[in-house]
Amino acid sequence: MRTLFLAWQHPESRAWYPVGKLTHDGAEYQFVYTKGAQLANAQVGFQPLRTFPSFGDIYESDQLFPLFSNRLLSRSRPDFPDFVSWLNLPETEDDPVIILARSGGRRETDQLEVFPRPERGPEGTYHIHFFARGIRRLPPAAAERVSQVVPGNRLLLLHDFQNPHDHLALALRTDDPEPMFVGYCPRYLVGDAFKILQEAPDSVCVAVERVNLPPAPIQLRLLCNMTARWPDGFVPYSSEKYQPIVSQVEAMPA
């Protein structure tokens, strides 16, 4: 069973909420809203999405729902080979869940993003890919320096607790004699990263995997990966906002 979460960001306050959960068992896709959607509704008026009009239903389909499939670049596009190379995936990769998990499925027309739930590796390891955030807000000279980092270089995590938008923000900097700020971890990683850092701090390693130059969009500039020892009893995204609103109810046809 593979799992993607759907997040929504308020366009003005920039408040961020995980609002949905998509699972695929190899044959069927299922979508449910999470309790983060209820929280977003209560705090900032988030409403159900057109494809999934009720917070209280389970939606099932043997095809990927349009909300997600429309976030995939068509294989017929001439820039598709470049796109999958930016994601550091083979050009033959055709699994939409894998592509969405790596790309995030972000679009300029809405405030939605998808991200994967990490699965425990066979040797008890935690591993996840992500693109560094916040690069577009850097001064041009700083953004240019980000393009000069080298794949394989280690990145260090810094708690930016005075960040006005997120007091739990984790910044990324190079592990150099003259350290350089290169962006932030995605918000969906922060809670679990703190848990792993508390339980197994010496096992955490964040590294640069790929640097994409233009014409790659800036949100795909710096591909990173994070590995660590999977702590005993650790469950990714275990807080209340990630839990489904409903667990058993008659499924609604797509």
C-alpha cells in the first residue's frame, strides 16, 4: 500500500494543512479527507474540493483521480525527458504515484501539493526525497550560489525558531568552512524530523542529490534526500491532523 498526502496552503496567511490522504493498493485508488481539513475549515474556511465534495465520504476508483492525474506532465510533451531527469527518475518511469511523490504535483493555479509517506526500509532505515523550499525568496546572488552546490554534499539542519511564518522551520545549510544557506525543509518533514533527531540524531544525514539549472523551475532547483535510522515505534505523520476523518463508510464512486 502506497500513500500520498494532499496539503493545502492558505493563499494569504500561508497557513499550511494536510487535508487529504490518497492510497493505492496496486489495483484501486482511495481518497479520504484528514482531520487537517476540518481544522483548516474551522480556522480559515477551507471547503471540500470539487472532485471530492464531502468531508465525510471515502472515494474509490480504479483510475487515478483527475485532481492528481492533472498534476502529471504528459509523456507526449517534448520536455518530459527533462522533467523526469530533474526528478532524478529514469525516463521509463511510468508510475504516477512515484512521479507525484517526487515532484509534489505543485501548480501555479492552486495552493495544493502532494507528498509521500515514508516506508520503513528493509534494514530499518528512513529515506525520503524532497526539493529545498524558499529558494525563490533568496536574493539573486544567494540563489546563484545555490546552483553551485555539488551533488553528494552533506547539508545540515538548523532550527529557525524565530521564523515569522513557522517557528518549527528547519533551514538547510552547507557543511563547509564557510557555510551557505540553501533553503528550507518542506513543512511536512519538520515534525517527523524533530522526532528522529531526538531519537537517533547521529543517524540523520541530509545530502544534495541533484542540482537543476534553468529551464528547470526554481521549485525544482535543489533535490535533496534524507536518510536516518528508523526509531523503534516511530510512525510517520502520526499527529491528529493526518488521521482520516472517516475510516469505514460506503465508498462513493468516482
